[in-house]
Amino acid sequence: MNSDDTSKPSARGGNHTSGRPKQGRPTLSAPAKPGLGARAAASKILAAVVDRKTPLDGMLDAENGNPAYRVLEDNDRALVRAILNSALRHLPRIDAAIASMLDSPLPEGARALYHVLVVAAAQMLYLDVPDHSAVDLAVEQANQDPRNRRFAKLVNAVLRRIGREKQAILDSTSSVPAMPLWFLKRLEAAYGREAALAISETQLEPAAIDVTVKSDPAGWAKRLNGVVLPTGSVRLAAFDGSIPSLPGFSEGQWWVQDAAASIPAKLFGSLTGKRVVDLCAAPGGKTAQLILAGGAVTALDQSASRLKRLSSNLARLGIEAETVVADMAKFEPAELFDAALLDAPCSSTGTTRRHPDVLWTKGPEDIAKLAALQERLLAHALTLVKPGGIVVFSNCSLDPSEGELLVARVLANNAAVERVPISAEDWPGLETAISPLGEFRTTPSMLPLSQGFASGLDGFFAVVLRRI
């Protein structure tokens, strides 16, 4: 078949001997084409995410990440990250685009071929990568992999056609929800079809950079070319520099923290003269907020290395907290606290703008397990405060089973606990995030901003509970 043929290629592949050296002739290893290592690394890591449910962050760690990633130069690492973020954000649409190019589905067991096609299509449809480069390197990838060699002509034909029909493909796939169907259905059940689709669209955009300042948000917004949000956070305009190079960072005047993540600690109000425990405290953004609110804070985490990082972060800010390495589910303090913050481990489905792998590495069973864990942790957290003491429970999940439904069960099962309603009047600009019961529920599609600043914020749930 001519490589320019616009008919749909067969997924059965071409000549099975294509690309094989002739018998008896020695072959010399040619140097790898520039950029091939980055595409190969992206394909391997994509496979680990979608096939083996491996979280992305760990594989992109500069020291302990995926070996294929670690050997790359910095510019190629940046390309790998861009490819993976785009591929995972748009995966249902990329799948639809590839399927429309084939006259039959890819063969079972052709997962390596699938990952090559997705990586190339992500570059062509959503990144500023020349089409010819993406096609050429994908074909080279196929030829170098014995599993894919016989499909090299198919790879070439599919991708060249995607290049020619790019705009039509983008238009035709724009109505495909950009998240797994299982999670979209859960969002529809919780928020309705329209809101669910709005969340799906919003998570296609990278997360904004928000910072929490020690004081004077308006002043720091001016210095940092930002805007003050209803949370009191400062949202930065897009920029290409490094965070530590910005004014005030080295002096410890602010720290990076998504606007939604700053809400739970603010729900306590003044903590002057009160003993507070921050459960699951690392990396310390909320701990810093509690300290600046006047609390004598104990920061607890089961990871010693994470608490070391927390202490380092607090040191830059010029503040400190008592740190305790412990499993919070077994933590028994010598003296009960006045207040406790439990920002619980969760499915993180509210953070897909910055962690687009979440919806591909977790499923309904994970949400159920995490909800059960959170319920146990919350029940224990309520025993750590004095009668009259406050517990703020929060997480970055969009699923009500980890939020509203969980809290309803805890209240139904414990007559010694009551909800303290949050008033919408206290949160101008985020009134719609306060439920009729007085609980906080943010979604990524909230907080539209003017041009020049990214809209949205992480999906978060928070509630204030009092021990009677």
C-alpha cells in the first residue's frame, strides 16, 4: 500500500519479514536517531501507567525513576513529560482518532504497537512537534521492536493520515469525554451530566501555579505578576522561569499550594493559644498555615523522610512545628488536642489537571478501599481532640463516597459528633462551593478567571466537625 493512501490500513500488519536483515550478512548498529530515546521512554512509561496501573510521578523521578527516563538529557526528559501529560489527558480522544484510521481493531496482544501510536498521535494532535518527526520516529520505533516490526507500514500510514486530517480529527473527537467512562458515570451520578462534562473538559488544561503567602496577598500579587483568589491565594500568570527564582521564595514569604488545598486549614479561623495536630502532615503546606494562624502545631506523618522534607520546608519559611513519626491510626497522644486537621489519603481524583495518570491507575475498587480507610482514620481523629474540639476533614477526591457520603455515615454512627456548617457568606467568590449542609466542595470547573490567568482549581472536599 502506498504510504499516502487515504484508505484505512489493516491492523494485521505488512510483510512479516519487513525490516529483517538478510541471513549471513553482518549488521552494524547505527546510532539512534535524535529523539528516539525520548519516544521509546514515553511509550514504556505509558504502558506502565495504563496497563500496569503504575503512578506516573515515581517513574519520572530523576534519581529513582524509570531507567529509560533517567538516561535522558534534561530537554528530552521535558519532552517525555509533555508527551505523557498530553497523552493521558486526551487518551479517550486519541483512542477514537486511531480507531477511525483502522478498518479493524489492533490485534490482541499488540499493546506495544498501541503505545507507539498513542505517543506519536499525542505529539501530532496536541503538541508543537513537527508531524514528520513524530511519524519518522514512530516508524523507527516499530522497526526496532521485533513485536512491532511487521506493523511499521501500518504505523506510517495511520500517522501520515492523522497528519493530513488533523483538524477534522480534532473536530470529530472534541465531543468525546476526556476521561474513562467508569469515572464519568460516577461524576454524572454525583453532579449531573452537564457538570460532569464541564469537569472533564477542565482537566484537559494544566493546573495553575498558586502560592500561599504569609501576609499581604495584594502586595505579593503585584510583585509576582499574579491575581488574588477568593481563598487569599495568589495565582501566577504563566511563565517559563523557575519557582525558586521568584521574589520572596528564598526569603520564605510564600510557598506553592493549590488554592483549593489552602481551604481546609483556613476553616479553623484563629488558633491562637490552641494545640493543633496536623495528621498526615507532609509536605507541610497546611502545617505552615496552622502555625501562622497561631497554633502550637504537632505535625504527624508515618514517613520519616517525608517529615524531614516538611521540616526543611518549614525552615525556609522561618517557622517550626513539633514532628512525630507515627501511624495516625494508632497514634495516642499523652494529652488531647484542641483541634485536628485530617487531610486524608484518597483517590486524588480532584487533581487530574496536575496528575493526569490518576484516572488510569485507579478504579472503583480503589475508591471503595480508600473511602473505608478514610472513615477509620476520621473516627480515630475525632478521639484525639477534647470535648468541644474541632476536626477538619478534607481530601482531594471528587467522589462523594470519599466525602459527603462518608461524613454522613460517621455522623449517623456517632452521636457525640456534630457538623459545624460553613457559611457561604464567609467565602465570597466561592459561594457555590458551599453545600446546603455547610460542607466545602470544589471542582476543577469552578473559579473562572480573566484572560492571562488559568481558571479552575483542584477538586476538594472539606467539612468541620465538633466533638460534643
